[in-house]
Amino acid sequence: MEEERSAECYDGTKTRQPVKKTWASATVLMLSIVFILSGFVVSWIDFSTLTGAFIFRTTTVERPGNSTREVGYPLICTNYTLQSCPMNYPATHQIKDIYTEGCPEYFRWIHEDLRPWKTAGITREMLENSKGHAHFRLVILDGKAYVEKYKPAFQTRDVFTIWGILQLLRLYPGTVPDLELMFNCNDTPVIRRQDYRGSKAEEVPPLFHYCGHNTTFDVPFPDWSFWGWPEVNIKPWEDILAAIEGEAELIKWKDREPYAFWKGNYGLAKTRVDLFRCNNRSRTDWKARLYAQDWQHEVAHGFKHSNLEDQCTHRYKIYIEGISWSVSEKYILACDSMTLLVRPEFYDYFIRGMMPMEHYWPIRPNNKCRDIKFAVEWGNNHTEEAQRIGESGTKFVKESLKLKFVYDYMFHLLGEYAKLLKFEVKVPPGAAELCSEVMACPADGLLRKFMAESMVKSPSDVLPCSLPPPYDLVEFKAFIERKESVTRQVEMWEAEFWKNLEKQL
């Protein structure tokens, strides 16, 4: 499995016939049939062309003491080609339970990622200076979302990124502050630190992205695949996580293949091409079992050999970057296998909260084959410890990366970002108002199916988690040193392993 593909993007253009208006119950039944029977067609939506009318209703549920409250967010479409947002959108919701749990530790990186603007804030000029790098501008004003699209993104990255933000507004209605931001949907971050030194240090243009790098200022944000990836048939996060968990339970860790597994598009980056040297077992068995993924073949044959839930068959799974960071990371960690993480150059929003030898085994990029062989040999001789690392990585994914925390991370990141804005938020003339109806009703195939499956059905009954404070300097240094110390220890073990092996030869 791997997230990037060399195949052409789908052209989602399709002529749709107007749908006659009917009663809501008949419409819901028809939509259910469409969800089940339709295949993938649309790859991206031209947001500016979607306007029209629809029917919106809420539902009520009984509560103890015979009290009721409105909770429903039904998606009722009356016209597939002319669709608009409900007049009473967003709904208001009063949370009765004021208890809030603490956010995972990695939320503290929100403060670090926004630190470049902490002192002087963000002016409109700074925001506009990032426009040339952006695929779209997002405006949130009075709880409503507006998008100005600048250029198409690869596949449906922009579509599902925006969809995820719309679901955040449904989960916590009326609580996300007014803001404007620019978003880049490409692989690699682009706002280089070297361009903003000295007198330009307070002119950094803010740009949201899926990953960051220690040489850039791009702000990491949860990637699109949490809400589904139709082009490669990856279901929304909660569904695929449950599927992976179910299949992983069928094969006990000790009964899995005692090798390191990786499958994906290896031609994307030199580091992956280099990884495939470890497949050569003519002289040394590097304990790696690596497979190239042919995405064109998978698309043509219905993704029969690329299901993520079918890939938890080995004790060890390798994570390695492609063009930049890879969305495959969270799926690999979900398998209960010990993750062999080739030291990443880029970082997504959560990986910085993970620890070597607690959640994964560190692999050096320039020493991959030897490191992988040692990790597998060590794991096969220390099965309880290796299994524990695998289970800990999976626990991190299931608990600290559950969908509520994905939304809570977005909530706090956007909230802290909005505090930095030094200008009045306005909707530009070219922006279109977006909501779940506008995006989902005109869609079809897997695009529509995944939107229906990942749609927030009702507002949250609990508050977002409590954002932890920024690191102080002592804490931050101790955190980084701990990671480096554990990694050095692993490298010392390996050096001793190869020294003893060479003596035997």
C-alpha cells in the first residue's frame, strides 16, 4: 500500500440529470441505494458552480426525564445540480457536560508551529504573500465556511481536506472563530526558513500544509485521508482502523511471518529505490520482504491486492517516506506489528509525539539493510519486547489518534491561529459558501460514499480536549534529548551485533 500514485488523475466530469423533487423519506431511501450501488466517478469538484436549494431537517432524541433535544444532521438533497447551504446553518448546540479530558502530548506542537507569528501576529499582507503557493483560501465567518479555489490539487486532496473542516464545524457548531488561511495540498512544504532571516523574520507568510520540515515554516494539518481516499479505495479513518484491527486479530503476532514487510510505489523517491536493495538475498538475507504496488493494475481489477487490512501478516512493517511524508504511516502503525521507521526527513502533525523503542524501532536512512536485519533479528530473539513495541504503536494510533482528537487538533490549531490575525476577516468576491450538502449532494461513486460515511451526524456532547501549554525550554530540550539518547542506544546495540557477527565469519 502507498498513498502516492503515478497514474493520471481521474476526470470527474459527468453529466447529471436533474432529479425530481419528492418526499424526504423517498429521497433518503434513494440516497441509500445510490451509496450502495454507485462506483467511483468524481475526482474533484468545481466549488464555484454549486448553487441551488434543498431541504434541511433536524431530528430529536429522548433523554432521561422525557426531555428532548435536536441532534440530527441529516443530509437531504433535492437537486443534485443546484444545491445550497441551509438557511439555519450552522445549527447551535449547548453542551451540558462541561468536563473535558486532556489532549495528547503531541498537541503541544501547535504552539511550536505557530511560534513564528507569536510576537508580531499575522497581517493581511503576510497572508496574501502565501497565495501563490496555495491551492485554496479558506474563510470561516460566523460559523460558515467559504472557499476560494486557485488551482486543482492532486486527486481529491483538496476536496476531502475541506470536507474534514466542514465536519469540524458540524461537530463544534458556532465555536470555531473567524479566520482566513491559505492551504497547500502538494507533498513538500514550500515556505523556506532561509528566505525569512534578519529583517524579514517578521514577514513569514502563513501556509497550512500536510507536513513540515525543519527548513520550512509550513504549518502541519491533518491530511485528507482521514475522511477517505477514493482514488485508492481507502475508507475513512474510523472504518479502515476497525477493519485493520479486525484482520490483525486473526493472526497472532508470534504466528506472523518473521520478516519486515513493505508494499508501495517504490519509484517515487531515491530512498525507496535504495530500500529495494534489501530485497536482494543472494549473499545476505536482510530479513526484508518488499513488494512494488502497481496502482494502474489495482484500479483496473478492483483493488483486490491493495486492501490495507490484508497487510498485517508480518511481525515487522517498514515505514519510509516517498516524495515527502507518507499517509501510510498511521495505517502501518495500526497493525500491531513492530514498526521499523526509517528516520523521516519530514513530519506530519502527530509523529513528533512518538518515541523510539516505545512506539517504533528507528532505522537510519543511510544504513537501511543492516538496520532492518538487526531489528528483525533482535525482535525474533526478544519477542515479548518486540510485540510490546508493536502494540504500543497501535495503542497510540487507536487512542491518541482517534477521530475526536483529529477534530480537536484542528479545533485548537485553528483557534490559536485565529488569535494571531491582525486584520478583519472578509469573504473575497470569488469565494463560494460550502457546507456538507453543497459538497456531498452533487457527488457520486466512492466520493459520495466516503462523504456519507465520514459525515458528522450530530454535534458533540462534550467539549474539545484541553490544550496543554507550550514547552518551556528545559522541557523541550529534555524531550529531544530523550529521543536522541534512545536512538543512540539502538545504534550501539547494532554496532555490537555486527561486530560479533563478523568475528564469527
